[in-house]
Amino acid sequence: MPQDRQGPTPDSLPLLYGAMAAGVLLYAAVLVFVLRPGDASASALPLRIGWLVVAVGVTLLAGVIQQRVRASAPDDPSRMTNALVVWAAVEGQALLGLTGYFLTGDRLLLILPLVLFVYLFLRNPPAAFRARG
């Protein structure tokens, strides 16, 4: 019996968006309220620089992809892929920063990645990648 397997649909974008956001927020909550990494001894400077480089790259990537989406045809099937690439990159920078916080206890690596995460997620909502009809 053949199975009809379909990938994500435009209607599933808000669910995927929410799942990625929930994952980052849960990770942050576990770090802050359960693990309390304030006693960590690793040096924060290399992790701050690494996160900053990744954060700038992710922000530029999100802008480039948004420009592509705006210039693409309304029914371009790559819109979903573009959305997932942007959100995965945004999630990745946040997880990198939060892991830096876990390793160093540096609150800057907790706050800045979450602020950038929220900013980029609000700037790139599911509706921005839907086909214009």
C-alpha cells in the first residue's frame, strides 16, 4: 500500500515556528532555574567572540533570505525551506549563546542571544514566508 508522504505545508509553519521557540525557551529555563551555571570556570571571552561572529552571520543570512523571499514568485515552493533555514540559524545562535552561558556563567551570553532570538523571530514570522495569494 503506497503512502502519501508530504513534507511540511504552509499551514504547519506556525507549529514549526512555535516548536523551535519553545525549545530555546525551555533550554534557557533549564539553565537558569535548574542548573544555575554561575560557578562555571571557563573563560567567557572566546565564547563571546564566537557567539558574536555567529550572531552577525545569522542576522545577515536572515536578511539575505528575506530579500530572496520578497523577490521570489508568490507560489515558489522554496519559501518553506527558506523559513526553516532562517529559523534553524536563529535557533542555533541562541543555543550557542546559552551553551556559552552554561560553560562560563556569563550572563551576557544568556541575555544577548535571547534578545537576538526574539528580535529575529518577530522579524521573520510564518506569514513572511507564506505564498502571497
